[in-house]
Amino acid sequence: IGGEGTVVRVGGFPNDSTELLRLAGFKQGLAKYPKIKFAAQLYGQYAPQPSEQAAASLLSKYPDTVGIAAINDDAATGVIAAIKAAGKVPGKDIFVIGTNGSVQGIKNVRDGIQLASTGNVPAYPSYQITANFYDHLRGWRPQAAERQFGWKAVILTKENVGPYYDRYVAGPIDKQFSAKLLSRTLSPTTWDWQFEAYPLED
């Protein structure tokens, strides 16, 4: 949006932990752009229909809005519907961002009606848990830093969504990762996390 203009936000539920963290991140990002005006936010309960209603209310009050941040991709789906109902074009007149990498959100990014999302690949922890069970049954014991970890989501935009969609949405789930490479006992010297993962602090 060129570093300026009016933006609004469709949140989740007031004061829940996800809402508070994502709102803090949103405000931290906005602080870098003093010419962008954060006009208001309403809560869409993480769901399309109430998010559509929230976005419609925001757009009626702030018709000069050029960007809407949605708490997640389900909310973004509702926001996109509200933009269309207002006679504007999402991805052209008003930019939308979401998060969580839902199938619909990824398709929206691919189709250019949502600017960005994040992809955290829900199959990944399933692969990890299965590999850990397998290794535990064969005597492997994790070190302290290996017992609990997180992994960084991929920021999805039009530039990189194609390969992500092909692998993690349209592709077969058994081809998304190599279970053998995730196993410490099957691949003791070639073990590979296959994603940007990191140990969680105690």
C-alpha cells in the first residue's frame, strides 16, 4: 500500500491468547510505517460469517480502507466476501492478509485475492510424532532440547504459493516429508528436520 493509507483489522475473540499475540505483532509491524493509519478493529470470532459482518461494518465506517488484516484465513475469507459485497476488488482496491495456511487461504493467495498467509503444514507434527514413537520403541531418548520444539511457518505470497500448494495441498500427504529422514534410528547420520524447526525454551 506504499507505506500509507487506512487499515482496519478483523480479530478473533477479545483478550484470548492468540488474539493478544497477533494483535501485538500487527501493531509492531505497523509501528514501522507512521503514515499508515490503524482506524479500528472488530472481532470476527475466527470464522467467515461473523468476520464478513465485522468487515462490512468497518468498511461502511471507513470507506477509504486500503488494507484489512484478518486474524486467520477463515476470517480473511469472510473479509473478502465483505469487500466484494461493497463493490470493491480484493487484492486490487483493498489488500487482505490472513494466517494459518488454510486450504481456502492458500487458494486465495494463489488467486491474488489475498495478499499473504502463513503456512505451517499441519501434516508436519504428525510425521514428527510418528517418527518419535518409532524411535522411542527402539530405545532412542531425546536430549532436553529435543523434547519439545516448534517450527517456523512459511510466509506465503503470490511468488511462492505455487510450489507450496502443489506439495502441501494438492500433493499426496505421504510425499510431503520423508518419515525415514525424520527418524533418528533409521537415519542416524543423515537425520533431517526438513523444516525450519527450533527447540522451545524450558
